[in-house]
Amino acid sequence: MHDNPAVEPFADAGVATVEDGYIVLDGPDGIAITLTAEAAVATGRSLLEAGESALKRGRDQSGEI
């Protein structure tokens, strides 16, 4: 995608945990964000929709059903 590996998309999934009532999402290369429960749920739904859409587009472009 890019010549600079620092701007390549991550292929590894993040791991979410609960700490002090907040959700901490630990991602690859030390990336971490802290979210409220509400923000985590909304983010999770948004990620699922976007991921499923991207997978469908990939299948559509490859000719698979």
C-alpha cells in the first residue's frame, strides 16, 4: 500500500479489557486507547459494520459470492 511501513494497516487484532470501569483496547506496536463503555460499544459496532463491508467488497471484486 505504502513505501513506509509505519503507515501500513495493521493485520493483527487488538485485545479489549476492562480496567477501572473503562475499556482499554491494546493494539499492535503498543497502540492503546481507553474508552467509556458507551464509546466502546459504538466503536465496536462501527468496526463490525466497516469490516463486514470491506470483506464483502473484497469478495465482490474477486468474483466470489
